[in-house]
Amino acid sequence: MRVVKEAEERRNEILDAADELFAQKGFDGTSTNDILEKVGIARGTLYYHFKSKEDIMDALIERYAVLILGAAKEVAVDKGIPVIERVIRAVMAMNLSGGSSEVIMDHIHKPQNALMHQKIQKVIINGVPPILTEIIREGIDQGMFSTPFPYECMEMVVVYANTIFDDDMVTMTNEEKGTRMLAFVCNVERLLGAESGSLMDAMQIFGSGDEGDHE
């Protein structure tokens, strides 16, 4: 057990060092030598844990996935939160603002981290819709929503939110972003067959009362 624990600790040390270096120098600008020097290990030790630099990046993406999807899952299963509020909270969890998530997003938006960005997008587009779909199904059972395509609706929501509200993809003024958000919420209501204004009202309550909630 001790050997396993030590191996796990060493693996995490390598990942922590790589995470820091990718943030400073970008994935493309970081060499395996940089990682070796930072951790203070031999090349053989690094290759025992990871086959390549991309292998290290994939392991970091897995870490990020746990953070991103974990936050959305936590909200999705909390039956104490009303369905509509849960949908909004889960989408906002995906938005990754605040704390370590913000650091992640800051450095994956650098041009030299384009591959990392693409891999994170893949995690979100594949991982978030199933989580949201469970909440939508609950809303359908409660008569709030009416759609034969809960999964596909959520896939559309995630792809749009994750692309259009990504500053790297579309540059917008605050006013343009506000209009896009308004259109987005109106169209999500239609997609889900929700009562007109139901999501919008919840968004507004959320917007005014949520500022102090971020830890």
C-alpha cells in the first residue's frame, strides 16, 4: 500500500508541476525537461508515470473534468433546489468562474494551450448534457417542461453557451453579451416548452441575489 501511495503522490507532484508550468509558459512552451527540473526527478521516473507530455495534459484534463462535472452534478442531485433554479445553477457551474476554475480557464485560453482548450470543450460537451437532462426530466414529470428531446435540447444549450459565451470564440461588448443572454434564455424556454418568462424570472432573481454566494 505504501508503494502505491508513494507512486500516487509522485504522479500528483508531476501533475501539479506541469499545471503550474502550462499556466506560466503554455503547453507548447513547456518541455519535459522543465517538468523534470521542477519536480526534481529523473526522466525514467517521469516516463514510468506518463508516456509523453500530452499524456500529462490528458491527466490534467481528467482533473479539470472532475472539478467541472462535479460542481454541476452536485447541483443536479440537490432536490431541495427548485428545478428551474437547478438548471441555471448547473449551467453556471459549467461557466467556471471563481476559484481554481478561473485559473484553469485563464490559462487554457492562451494560444499555446489551444489543444488543452479543445480537450476541455470536449469534456464539457460530452459530460454536461447528461447531467442537465436528468433535471429536465424531473421538470417534465412536474409539468414545467414539455419536450420529446430533453437530451438534445441540453446538448444545444451547452454547445451554444460554451461557444458563444467563450471570449476566445466571439468578441462582444457587454451590451451585446446582454442581448445574447436574453435571446438565449428566451429560446431555451421555447426549446423546453416552458412557460414564457419562467426561466427569465429565475435568472433575474439569481442575478440580483447571487453575488455574495461565491466563496
